[in-house]
Amino acid sequence: MRSVALHPDPNRPLRENIGAPELSLGDNNTIRDLQHYVVGPSPAGFALDAYGNLDPERSFRYVDNFELLALQRVRNNPQPALSPKPIDFIAAALPDIGLQHAYWLYGDEAHQLVILTDAEGNVAVRPVAHLHQDQQGKVSWSAQSWAPGFPLHLFEDPELQLPAGSDRADWISASHPEREWMDAVHRCEYSNAVIGITEEMSPVAEYVPGSPGMSPILLRFERRRGELVEADFHVFAADHWNFNVRFPNPGGNHGGFFRISTHSVWMLAGAGVPVRVMSEPCDSLNFASTILSLTGHKPPMPDRVVTLQ
């Protein structure tokens, strides 16, 4: 509203602060907005339609943010082994599909994934291409067969651990609980990416569920605060591209889904903690709940308690 109400003086430099309030990014762009993003007036200038109204399609220049980012290339690699393609994939939340939350991973126009989660927390991954959203908000895509080259590279990863006799394509496309996904993918190049995406981009209502007796007004306020800092999409760097140029950090960590980013050892010792050994992989969200449970306290997330043998 501040930008709409602004009336700059053509005779002096602009000095007003018209930025967004702190801790607020404003309402999210839709997928349609991001695929059809205004970047300036058209070379021919503004145009009118047959009714004398502004014709947006002829009046402005547009870019597809997903395609633009995926096409980025560098000419001078700072490390010899790096790919010239610094952006691995782009992830965005989609409108819910029925009772399922949906997430989109964009590699390029022909290589994309849709990740679906249901109310029970089961996750399915589907290969698609040419996903787009129309002006009415409907999302559509072209279903694809599994093949090498899709984001996360699950289909071709030799470390994907599936139950004996499973068809690789059928298993990945089917719905499975998080535990089954973790057992299947934790040794893969992208380790916990499938379930990590759903945790990172889950709807605000799921990570701000409220507490018994909480005021509905306060709950709505807290959820709105969360919505105002949600990003439109997340850009994931290609392997080793998220290095720090001011420090000899080789990259591949700090928020990535590569196995080097997610593989760590959990060791504890001390009074009151029983001696237990755990060999199966687990998510970091299990940590606090398991520790509290071991020490006789009520865990905040009982379903995240790991049973140690």
C-alpha cells in the first residue's frame, strides 16, 4: 500500500523508504505469477485491447523464473571439478491436490518432480514435465516415465535400497511412510531429500498447530506471521557450489540434501543415559524427543521417539 500511495517528486531524488516491513515478505506469488513474471514494459510500449483497456500481454515483458534460473551457466569455474551449472534445482509448494500437499522440483522443462504427501504422512514421488498454472489457478503437467536425469536422481542411484523384488519405478511412485523412505534413500547421493523437502516446505498450519486452549485469534496471528516470511521458492545449489568464497569451505553442506550434509554421528554419555547403540538412520527431528524420552521426560513429538535396541 505504501508503494501505491507514493507520489514521487520528478524534480528531486527519491528519498522515501517504500520497502516492506521487517520480518515480512508479503503475500506469496502463485506459480502462475512466477512463471509469468513482469520485468518491464514491452519494447513497443503500452498497448490497448479492443475495448480501450490496457492489454497486459502486449504491454509488458515477462520471464519464467524457474526456466531462467535453471539456464544459468558460469564461464569461470572457481574450482576445476565444479559443473558450469551452479543451480541444481528449484523447489516450490503447489496448491493442495485433493487431500494431498504437493511440492514441485524443477530441473528443466523436461525433468521435474511432483512430491505428494497425504494426511497420514505418506510420501510419493512422480516424474513430470512442463508443469504450469493457468490464470484460474489450475495446475497441470505431463506425466513422464522414470528415467535418469530427474531432480534428486533417485531412479539411477545405485545406493537406493528397495525391498527385494520391488520394481524401482513402481516403488518410487507409490506412497510410503517416512521411515520407509529413510531406509530406502539415506545412502543415496541426495540422502534425505524426499522427506526433507516436505518438512522444509510444509504448510504453516502444520508447523504452527497451536496448543490446547490457545486463543483462535492468537493462533491466526502466529500462522499469519509464518506465512509472511515464507519464500515463493527455494533454489538449491549444485554439489559444491554453496561454498564460501571468503573461507576455504569446499561446499556440499549448510542446508543441502547431499549425503555429506546429512550424515553425522550421534554419541552421548553421562549419568542417567542408558547405554544403547543405534545403527539405522534417523532424522534430526528425532533427537530432542528421543533424549527426553530416555531421561523420563515427556517428549514434544512422541511419534519421533526412536526405539533403541
